[in-house]
Amino acid sequence: MALVVAALLFHQVNRLWEYGFSGVGQHWAPVFGVRLPRRTAAAGQLAALPAAVLLALTVPSLAGRSAVVALIAFWLLATQMRLSDHCWLGAVAVAVMAFTPTPVHAVLAEDLLAGVYLTAALLKVNDEYLFTDRSAGRVVTAHYLRLLGLPEFPRLLRAMPALVIGTELLVGVLACVPGAELWALGIAIPMHLVFGVSGNYPFSVVALALWVTAFSPDGRIEPDGPAAVLWAAALLVGLLSTATGRTAKGRRSTSWLIKDFYQGAVYGALCATAVLAPASGPDRSASWVPYTHALLALAFAVNFGLVVAGVKLEWSFAMFTSLRPFGRSWLERHRLREGPRYYSLTLPARMPKALLKDIDPTFVYLATREENVVHEGVAHHVEAVARKHDVTFAPRAMTQVADRRELVPAPSERSAPRRRFLDYPAVTPKHLDRRYLA
């Protein structure tokens, strides 16, 4: 459990390293719809996970484990803009591990991984991901190749969506087959390395933390090999990450190069730990194992069904699936309930400097652009901040009509945004044919 909590801390350190401390405490787009005071939000973003790691390592009692879960819940409550799939995965894993016996953890970890891989593969089976130039598989690959200074290789780009789906599906299936766990790990390691160097090491680290847990059925992490192997793996993958890591154009700063090495080193050490684990997978002989499989399968089926029904998109393990709130894929259908509304925001004629201390200027620019619309939960809180400074973003409700491929202004009686949690993207293009990565 402590390893998974540490992987979540890795995610938070990564975000602070990338975005700095200037926005710590800002909470104008709370994921769970409850806006916290600045100091409370800062405490959740800075202190909750370090405290959770310390407790997980030093207080193994039920009270200590319960406190760890409470601290992670506090961190989630302080989360801003969006909750990454791997954060939800890690939080759920810790919450279940805290209140179940140690032998359950290995089976739980492998089932969670299998569910994530299978869900991510199946949700990519849609028109936009498979067949269009807007496919996230093609767009992300082409972007990374350009950053490396390589040609785009049209055949590779055309094959990439099917290749990604096939790889994730194969890993997920192998993770479900007793005796095939090492094969699944062998395919997952290079796959997550690609995810990492192209910009998503936090997901890879959370996944490998669960793989290590799956290969530690007694709860002890004791690699069957010399410590020098772990150090060598950390150094090798750290150097490889430094050489191949790219997330933006231009020369990487020294700080960014150090971050690339650090992330690769952590990932490499986790990979070596999983490979050198003395166990070849979780112990499936106990009588409770089928019930664990059934409960996890049911949970993932419900989660998948909510996405297909259009009830939510976020926290769905739908990594880069080309899903969007409004689109052409087979996932677009009538919802089981009214979905969140989206709003256009207008930049005020006068922009108080104090307002830009409460709301990130980059977000203000993004949210008020003509081509974008904003989730009503975000619009609700952003407008509340604006009114505190005696200005308004003039939120205007948007709606989709049958004969147009863009959102248009809705009737005026629907103009007030509601407080909502972010089960859909915070910002999305107004024009439905524009590329959107989610």
C-alpha cells in the first residue's frame, strides 16, 4: 500500500516540477465541486500525500491506514482542473488495500491492472480513434516524432491506433491468465516506457507500483537479486529517458533534463523490482479469489457502462481515446441523465490584477477564446471569483443542435451555471470536428 501512495506522491511532485508553486492554493476549478479556501487547498496539494506516505510506512494499524485514506481523500478534494485516470486508480487501490488483508493486495493489484488495460483498449474502439486524422493515437505519435526531429512515417501513423489497442488488449488478457503474468509484465514495461518518455511517466509509475504489488503476494517487496541490478536499471532507464524524453518544442532546461532523468530512474527501479520479485504472480489458490475477481469485474463493467451511456468521461481509464462530450463515435448517445452544460465565457473589458492571482492567467486566456467552451462546474466557480472582483465573464449556456457540428447559444433561461463535479472535461472545443485529446 505504501508503494502505491508513494506513486501518487510521484505524480504530485511531477506536477509541481512542471508547473511550479505559483498556482498552489488556487482552487477555481475543483474536481469534486467544492471550492476550498486557499490555505486549505494548498495544504491538500502540498502536505496531504507526504503525510500519507509517512503514515503508511510507520503506522500499519487500522487507525493509521484509515488516516492514509483520509489524507488521500483530502488530496483529491484539493485537486484542480481534472483528475487523471492514474490518480483515481491509485486512490481506489489504496482505499481497498487499507481495509483488506495483505494476501488480497496482490490479486487486487493485478485485477485493477487488467481492468485498466482492457477498458482503455475497448474504449478506443470508436470511429474517431481508429479512422480519422484527429485520432489521439496518430496525433500524439506524430507530435512526439516531430519533437525528436524524425519523419512522421505515414504507415506507422495509420497503424498506430490498431497497434495501441492490440497491445493494451493483449496485456489485459495475459494479466487475466494464470501463469502468463510475466509475459504481461514483459509487454507492459516497454509500453509504459513509451508512455513515459512521451509525457506520462506518472501513469507508468502508478502502473508499475501495482505490478510490483502483484508480484509481492506476502506484502514484502524483496527483489531476488543484488541491489546493484536495481541501481543499474535506474541509471540505464534514467539516461534513456533523458535522451528520448520530449513534451514540448525547444531546448530543455537543466531542470527539465534532471526531471527526465529522475522520472526514468524511478521507473527503471520499479521495473527491475517487479522483474526480480521472487513470486511469479499473485497466489490464486485461496477461496476468496473468485469473489475478488467478480467484484472487480463488476466495478469495471459499471464504470465502462457509465461511459458508453454518456453519463461521464473523466476517471474512466479512457486514456487518449478520442472521446469527447459531443462527437460522432458510437459512444455518443442519449444519456441516462442530463449531462453537464457547457458555457462560453467572455473576457471582461477590465481585468483586475487581483483576479489573476485567484485564477491562472493561462486558463483565463484558454477559457475565453472564441473556439472553446467551459464545463458549467468550472464556469460556476470562475464567475463567483470574478464577481468578487466586481467583473463578470458573462457565462452563456451553449447547446448542440441536430444539423450543426458546433455548439450554439442556448435559450436564455438556461444561462446560470450550476455547481457540478468534473465528470466531463473542464474545457472543450466549440466546434465538434476540431481535434480534442482526452
